[in-house]
Amino acid sequence: METILIATDFSTAARNATIYGFELARKMKAKVILFTACHHKTANHDNPYYLSPSEIERTAYKKLLDEAEILDPKRTVVLETQVGEGAADEAILAAASKSSVSYIIIGMKEQGKEIRKYIGSTVTHLSKTSVIPLIVVPADAVFTYPKTIALANDISDETDIDVLEPLKKITSTFNCKLYVVRVMKKTMIEVAERVISMERLKSFFASFYPYFEFIKAENVVKALNAFVKSKDVNMVAVIPHEHSFLERVFTRSVTRDLVFKAVVPLLILPEKHYMVEEDLYQEKHNFEYYCTV
């Protein structure tokens, strides 16, 4: 049985992602780990509102159970609740790794500048460091089974084709129509450069008879979102490349803009399998700087 970790902070956006996660798990016959992270503040026993770490944890577990009771009162999904300590992104990754989950599902907030901080410190960090596929659910997305999926094709000859296995699993489970979309700023020269990668994708997804689409546009995100609407796409899959994604996150990256402007759930497929210690340190420094801007 596969396991899906759903991360929540009990906000409206998180509730939407939790609903999505439970429905997905029900169809996939997967187990759900409903997870939340909490911070243990420095003890101040003179403060009448002070809660001990054990009280904070007990409260968090109760909220998780209450949430599950609302969303699945008949217990149709195998459920486990977990509470982690520390920063949300680090706690999520630790729990997901320990439980060997297949997917992490998380919601996206929409509160002006707050969305920037949230995406920068949690979703973007997970996108960069997680070796587990991440499903980001927009706050206003209405749940529907993924019947049509668009893979935003930025695959190079060096990309390990096996990173697409989680997408293949979802496509198979829901019998999806699959589009492989390449948005180009150049002309047929770029098409010629992608012939080899297209052949690899045709072979990998052969049993699904994918549709290949080439779109010429200057704004990749606008073009993809227009395609999503025109084809009634229910999910977009992307691969944030290991060496270029971090730099693009802090400029006008396609992946970052898709996360911010997504109209349907975004499946982020991790390309890399490890990160050296100095890279993690540098990335943490960059995110801390970004989130203070």
C-alpha cells in the first residue's frame, strides 16, 4: 500500500489540500499520514498562556483527529496522524522520509505578501530538497479527479526518465489523457533540438498514447495556463532541474510562477537524489534572505 503525507496548518488553504489528498488516497487505495508541525517555545511558566511541549503536542494531535473526522467520518481511508517539531519544511521532509511516503500534498495560501513568505520558506524549499513528489494544491482549486494531465516538458537528454514514474502511476490509476507540452520562444530550431527527448517520452508513455503539443510564446506561464483552460487540464506536472531551479526561484522562474499562478494542482517531480551539505547551507541562507525581502 502506498502512503500519502498531507501537511496541514489547519488554514483554509490547507483544508482544501487535505480534501484533495483524502480523495486522491481513496481512489489510489493509499494510506494517509495527516501531519502538522509545531514549535515548542522557550519555557515561561509565569505566562498564564504558556503550554508545555506535551500540551502543544496533545492539542495538535486532537486537531488532526478532528480534521480527519470532518473529512472522513466513515473512516474510508487508512489513517495515521503525526506531529513534528520545528520548521514546517524540515519537519515535513523528516516525516515523509521516515515513513517512505509516495507523495507529499500541501496547500498554497493566498494572502498578498504572505504567500511569498509561505512559498519561499515551505513549498519552494520542499521543491528544491525533497526527493519525494510534491503536489501543491491552490487555495481555490475545486477537487476533481485528474482526468487530463499536462507535463510541462523541459526534459533534457541528461534527465533521468525514471523521475516520471510517479506521474505514470497517477496517469495509470485515473486513466488520464496525457499531454506533453513544450512552450518555445524560438522557432523550429528548438523543435529539432527536442526530437531525441520526445522519442524517449513517446517510449516511456507508450501505453498512454500521449499527445505532444508545441506552443510558441514569450510568456511560458501564461501559455501553459491558457493551454490548461483550453484542454480542461486537471493537473500540471513539472520537473525543477537540480542545477538551475534555485537560481530561477529568485528571479522569474517558470516553476515559481506556476506555483504562484497555478489554477490546478501542480505535481512537482524531483530530479535529483541528494544534496551535499554545503549546498543545503547555502540554500538555507538564500531562503532566509529571500523571506525577509
